[in-house]
Amino acid sequence: MARYHTPRSYWRLLLPLLFVAVYLGGGCTKWRTGLERWVDKTFGSATPREQYAWGKPFAAATMARWDTAFVRSTRDTLLVELPHEELIVPDTNVLYTANAWDFYLPPGRQLRISAGGSGPLFGELYTTEGEQLLVWDTLSPSLSYETGAPAGQNLRFVLQTAPHADSSYRLQMITVPALLFPVAGKDETAIRSFWGASRDGGQRRHEGNDIFADRGTPLLAVAQGRVSRVRNGGLGGKTVWLRDGERGLSYYYAHLDSQLVRAGEYVERGDTVGLVGNTGNARTTPPHLHFGIYARGARDPYPYLQGEDPPPTPPAEYPGRRTEVPLRGNHYLRIAPQREAANVIRQLAGGEPLIDLGVTGRYHRVRTGRGELGYANFD
Ligand SMILES: [Zn+2]
């Protein structure tokens, strides 16, 4: 009778299990680190930043300072508003290779971050509570992120150059609409009635946006999803409901001239679902689409439809030329590059030494001789 399992073949099965057990259980520290790295590299849970560091491109002491710079920047952030553009000049000091920005991302908007310089850049997106959301390096052209939070989300983006990188880089953070515009050939300028407008003599509020277009204009699926209902009757007249499982949202198209989909059908973003009309209680008005978004109650569709942000103000000058606070005028160190009094950290003294790290609009990103980080305007 054949022996299916020699003692040796048992070991072949057991040995990998033992490795996994050692890895999961902790075991000897040196072993664990090696295995952990192998698992991270193999299964891709390491960030591009960590993978770069493991290549040991610089002396251990430099790499330790580089890690410190990253951690310090996540605790030493400045506040900006979207859209934002900033030109950064990395200082020769390794501790200044990382920068972080805190900002608010509203619902309905997709964040797009791009950055370009001559050396590698490592970006990581977090919530302001420190939860890691996305990692990125400049091998891919941009990072995109959307929030599912109905009230939007406060985010933190950290960007680090390689140690001793002598290149400057430009960071751009903008938002674009999360959804495709639902009426072919139109944009938000065709919206004539907005969220919250009074209806039926104040009896109810407008829970959507009215988008005016010629009768018969194609209506497009704003995202991929499943047609959940196709109805005729009531205030909406001919209506189509589209369910977006990825975002957990339902889209409502009303007053259609004709419906071109069936319930249960799957559609891709951009597929035609119907044609503009004035059915239902729109009989007495010009043809338009009433578009609504629902997720446990109605949401204002406008931010989901409003076009891409206008280009941010480009930096007014090249950074890296200021070494001290001008003697004339009053100058302030601020938490954000805006003039509001609430942003002021403290007044700067004339002649005070500075390290100039970047420029956004008319503000410089500076580090003071006392080690404080902030924005300052020297106009
Ligand atoms: Zn309406």
C-alpha cells in the first residue's frame, strides 16, 4: 500500500504554517521584522514611502531623520482651502523634506491631488484624526478621493521628497464633481431652481435641482448603477430611479418625455436613461429635468453637479529667497494663508530669521528660528 505522507512531506506542509504562526504570533523580533517586510512587499500593504526607505538609499542616520520629518509634519500642519496650489523648495535639511496640509472636502466633490518635481514624491492621505485613507507616489499622475460622509470630511495630506532632494515641486489640490452632469451638453448654468426653494406656497421645499433643456435632450446616467424603478404618474410624471451601490445613493430623474431603460437594468456612467420633457406637475412649465439625490433623506445635488474648481491662484513669486522678516511693516505668522485675525499665531519681529519653504498665492510657508511653522505675507 502506498504511503501518501512521508514524515518529510509532513514537514513540507508544516514549515510554511510555522512561518505564518511565527509571523502572526510575534516571535523573535528580528525574525518578525524580516517576515513582516516580506509579507508587506509581497502583498502590497507597504506604502511607497516605506518601500523606498527599505532600499536604504542613504545612511541609517539620514533615514531616521527622514522618518522623523514625516512624523513631525503630520503633527505640524497648516490649514488651507480647496482649490490650493503651492510651490515648495525643499531645504537641504532632511527635517524639512515633509509638509502637511489640512483641509475640508465637501460631500459630492472628488478630490484630485497632483504634484510634480524632478525627484520622487511620496504622498499619504489621512483623516485629521490620523486614519490612513490612501497612499500615493508620483509614479501615478494624480490621487483621487471622494468622501461618503454626508457633512464632508476634514482631511490631511502629507507629502515628502526623498532625503536631500534638491528639486522644488508644485502641489495642486482641486475638486471635480463626483457625478457626470445628467443632461447631455449642459452644465450647472442650466440649473434654474435650486435646493430648498419654496413649493406649493411654502407647503414644501424643493428637494432637488431643476435643469432646463430642450424637449428630447438625452438624460445620462450620472454614475454606474442599477435602474431601481421606472414609473409614470404623480408629481414627477415619467420618472426613473437609479441606484448607485458604490456610493450608497439613489438618483431621481423626473418629468421625462420618455424613459429609455427598464427596472432592473444595469447602466454605465453616461448611458442614456431617458429624454427631457415636462410630464407630471411640470405640464405648465418649459421642459426640464428635476434631479434629486437620496440617501436616508434628500441631499442637495448641486455640489455633485457643479463643474471642476477654477484653477487655484498660482504662487506670486519663487520661494526660497526670504531669510528674515522685513524691518518695515507689521508681519504675522498664520496657521492659514488668509488675512483673518483668527489665523494669527503671533506677530513676527522685524529682522527675525526665517527659513522659506514654499509660496502659495501671496503667502510664504516659513519656519521661524524658534521652530514654528506658519504662513506669512511680506507685502
Ligand atoms: Zn424640481
